[in-house]
Amino acid sequence: MVTKTPVSPSNQQVMEVVFHPKSVAVFGASRDTKKESSSGWVGRLVHFGYKGKLYPINPGASEIMGLKAYPSIKAIPDEVDYAIVNLPREMVPGVVQDCVEKGVKVVHVYSAGFAETGTEEGKKLQDQVKKAITGSNTRLIGPNCIGVYCPSGGLTFSMDSSKEAGEIAFFTQTGTGGRQLVSRANARGLRFSKVVSYGNALDLGVEDFVEYSATDNETKVILLYVEGLKDGSRFFEAIRRATKVKPVIVLAAGLTESGAGAAASHTASLAGNQQVWRAFFEQTGAIQVEDFDEAIEQLVASLKIPKLTGNKVGLVGRGGGLGVITSDMCERNGLKVPRFTQEIQKILATLTAADSGSTITNPAEIGFGREGVSKTYAEGLRVVASDPQIDFVLTFLYPEMYVVEFGITNWVDGLVNAFLEVNKTMPKPMVVAFVQGQNADVFKDIGLAGEHLLRGGIACFPTIQAATKAVAKLVNYYRFIEANYE
Amino acid sequence: MNNDLIKGIVNRAKEENRTLLTEIESKQVIAQAGLSVVETKLALTQQEAIALSKNIGFPVVMKVISPDIVHKSDGGGVVLNIKNEEEVVAAWNSIHAAARGRFPKANILGISVQKMAKPGTEVIIGMFTDRQFGPVLMFGLGGVLVELLKDVSFRIVPLTTFDARTMIRNIKGYPLLNGYRGRDVVNTEYLEKWLVSLSDFVKIHPEIKEFDLNPIFAYNDGAVVVDARVIIESKI
């Protein structure tokens, strides 16, 4: 008998199947159409508009949601690229073995109850799954994970994720947190290229996904949530390569695994977990965030702010106290707020009311008044941006004051359009930050305005603090790249 | 690089059930990474110590060599600035007396003799193996106060020259290397090269689990490893 030695597919080839499978089989599809349609994997893919071939597997059904159902994977006459396994854990090793024999390229095990439980039974089952794929060309995502969300490939793990593709790749160990982040980021106006919740990472892990997305043209920013690493050295190298070409944001949680353990040398006794992770960030240039809130703000900054050349910010906004606080926040986060040049101040003076006592040194207090983003205000933004010392402009707005004091309603469209118009002729990057109040309607409107601005290509933040922190970290990233590689 | 020499030292230590290499062994290993070390030789007798001292040239330093004594300087086990034959004899006697007094059960292999290095700015370069990221290098101000001051920085292997440069500049005491208040400027580029060499070295020698090169005397035209302690994997 002639046996053909199978050539293992490259990471690139595996990832093409992960994100754009031509056919998907679903183990554990329900005969109950209503149930499958509202909460099953077949339902999810159908509603999301998956364009490839879909094969529900259920030995007790001939048809599920109008699709022909099969009793087993082997009963499917055609090739199957991708299989989703949603079965009791005891059945998983067996069906994964079947998938291997069928030649399925990628298996996503949604089922939980494996090594993550810490039980002997769970670990044993996971080992059996591992054994099933070892030596084969079948690759596995999971177990214990919600898998892939990729709008361009028609895959989703959630009924409410946007069908529109974006430029963010997001890889996460946690499924619940991952889904939550996607849904919140969607609401802010952010869109994703590729998302994977990879759970126990029995086979495919964050290292594989990062290596792929570093060179993926559909991805401009990478976000990672990691708890533990299978191969720290490979992860380190993969991130180092990725940051050279695009920002990588890392939320590293529960980092107690690192460190040296018992110490026989001064070095080991001085080396804590925190120091090693600090070295990791200092060497790779990856942007560290502490939680999902900050992760979203950092995504906004990294995706919507054009490359920053420095840390000097020109501030534009009304309210003396607010200006001082904003300057302080900028400085605390490592940004600089230089005084505008005499020449710039002279021009700014012509834009402000002569008797108002407005500041024009930086911040520039220019009216965002009854008329919203007025011509004067727009001009002020451009003048500030033209100061040769300034690298970018940050403008802060307090809409509640105009709503409450001047009775202005329906301010969102006017403001958004005006900003989009200004942005066309801004010579330098512009960042918008809102100041929140306590009026629920204004809060909602700020959210709406932020979403529209973001969709129009302007980085917009719900608070000044969020803006300064995220922008400062982005500045540091570009500085790192410049110092290290340019 | 003489890998057989390293293999020989590591195997001997394993046979003797040791993970800690002696100072002499540690320096031989570290010299293979391309670092200059203060050469150290073992004297088994007083006569050997005298002969070695004359050969190396005064002034010399003598240190107790025992697998049971880790912190040699703590118990009178180190004598510096020995200028002649009489002082060698005195040092020989005082080191033995101190070791017997303080560590009565210690197995004394002999006394090492080395050239007294020209004083320089003391720095430390260390390595340990992180459970997630593998070998990690450390740089800091050296000497006996290392663990007290904790003025150190870390870099995961492999290091680029950029990593080596920023890790040196990251420590609070960096001005001390850069001519603070009229001090000698240390040639930090030289140390950067060492860090990169050590990074390459530990990458191909996973049997080395930890080391302290402490102190290193750093000068404006180079540096020298004055003391070294290498720890190897217990079972490979």
C-alpha cells in the first residue's frame, strides 16, 4: 500500500480555514427549530449570513432549520473544512477522532468540562482529545470556548455582533469577557476583522493567532487578553514582530505564573513576576492595559489616530478650570502642553471675545457656544494645529452646559458634521474628549455623537482622562518603534 | 567557544550532585561567552598559593573555596590587596581559621588566588530562568548592596542592542555610570555588547539556569568580571 505522507498545513493555511471555512458541520444541532434558530450554532450562522455549506449533525433528525441533517460527520458526502462541537464532554474525544478520520481541517470544541475544571476526569478527557488530533492535520480551537467571530468569513459566536467587518483582531482566553468586549466596542462604533475565544488552547493558541494577524492585511490593531502562555518565548517573539508593523494591546491578567521560584542567586531573588512582564512590555512595545474599559479606549486611539510624531498637545476647550485639569492630566500621563508661540497667540486673540478673559496660551479657550462647533471654533482648531511645536490637538467639550444653560437640543448632528468638516482640513491629528454630566439624555447623546465621530474617522473619548491616557500610550508606542527600528 | 570545557564542568558538578559551580568553574564557563574575567586559580597548599601569587603578580586576592560556603566574604573568607609572600602566608592562615571557626563542618577544597583588579564602578549582570519566558537577564549596580538597593532592570532573552541599552539606562543609578559628579564615565557600550553576548550564550546553554556576575568592575575602556556564581540545572 502506498501511503502518502501528509504535509502539515502552514499556520497561514490553517488560519485561512479558521476564518473563512468553505463548509461547516455542527455537532449537537437541535431538532427543535425554534431552539436552534434562537440559540444554536446552526441558527447563529444562518442568521449571521454564513455563505458556505452548512451541515447540521444529529442522528435523530433528517432536517434542521431547512437544512439536510446528517447522522455523523462521516455521513457527509463532501469535504468539511470546519466543525463546531457542542456535545456532552464525554462524547467529545470520539467525535474529534471522527473529524480526524474525515479529514476535517479545524475543529472548534465549544463544550466545556475539561482541564479548566481542575478535575482528574476533565484532564483525562482533554488528554484524549489531544491524543485524537496528535499526528494528524486536524487543528483544534478550545475546548471550553466560544470560538470564532469573523464578519468577512460569516462566522460568529454571538447573535448580536456586528455583521460589518473592521480592522481589529482580538484573541481572548475568556469567552464571556470576549463577547462582552466585542459588544461594547461595537456600540462605540468599532468593528472587528477577526476574533477568537480560544479557551484551554489545547492546540491553537494566542501564539498562532498573533503570528497570523501580524501580517494579515485586514487587521490594523491587535488586542489580546491572556492569562497564561503555552510558549512564552514564541509569544514574546511573535509580539515583537507584530508591534513592528501594527499596535498590539495586551491585557495580561492573573500573572502569578511567572517568576523564578526558589532562588539560589541574587538575580533570581530580585526577579518578580512584575519585573519580567515590565521587561516584556519594554522590549516588545506592546501597549499594556489593565481592564476591558481601558482596552476599548486604547483600541479607539490606536485605530483612529494617525501616526503621532510626538507628545506635544495643543488643547482647545472652554472653561478655565477644566483646561487646567486637562493640562495636569496630560502632563501626568507623559504628554507635554507647551505655550503657543507669540504668533499663534496673536491669531487666537482675534478669535476670542476681547473682553472675555479667555486663555490663549494653551489651552485655547475658544467658543463652543450656542451655535455648536462654530466657524470660529473650527478656525481655532486649525490655528492651534498650525503651531509648529504641536504634534496633535485635543479638544474637550462639555455639552451638558449648553443643553442645560442655553436650552440647546438636537446638538449631535450639528456637532458631528462640523467636526467631520474641520477634520478634512486639519493639518495634524485631532482627538475629541467629552466631559460627562449627570443628565441621562445628554449622556446618551454623547454616546451617539462619539459613535458617529468614530465612524467618521475621528478618535473620540467619553472622558478627558480616557483620552489622555490612551493617547499617551499610543505616543509611547510610536516612540518605541522610532527608537528601535527607524 | 569551547563547549567541551563547559560540558566537562557541568558533568563533573552533576556527578558530585552539585548545582552550584565554584567560583573557578563559574568564571571558566562565563569566559566562554566572551567576557573578560579575573582569572582565578586554586591553591591546595600554602606553597602553591605563594607560587601562584608570584606568577600572577602582586597585589592578589585570596578566597576560601568550599561548596558549603556560599557567601565567602561574610565569614572572613576573603582577603584583599595581598602585597607580598608574608601576606600570602598570613592570609592563608586567617582564611582557614575563619572558615573553621564559622563553618566547622564545611569541606574546604582550597584557597583561590586571583589578581587584585583595578577598582571600577561595580555593576551586576545576572540571569535566571523564568517559568514562562525562559532565560531573563538582569543588570544593576553591583556589590554587596544589590539585594538592599534593588536597583536592577530585566530583559527577556534574546536581547537586541536596543534592549541592552535601555536596560542599562533604566536603572536609577544610571548617572553613576555616566560621570555623575566627576566620576569616571563607564563604557556602557562595552556592557551592552556583553549583555547581547550573554543572551546568545544562555540561549544555546539551557543547562545554565542562573548566574550572578557580581561584582563586575566597569571602566571607561572596558570591564572585568571579578566574581561569578553559576547555577546549573539539577537534572537534564
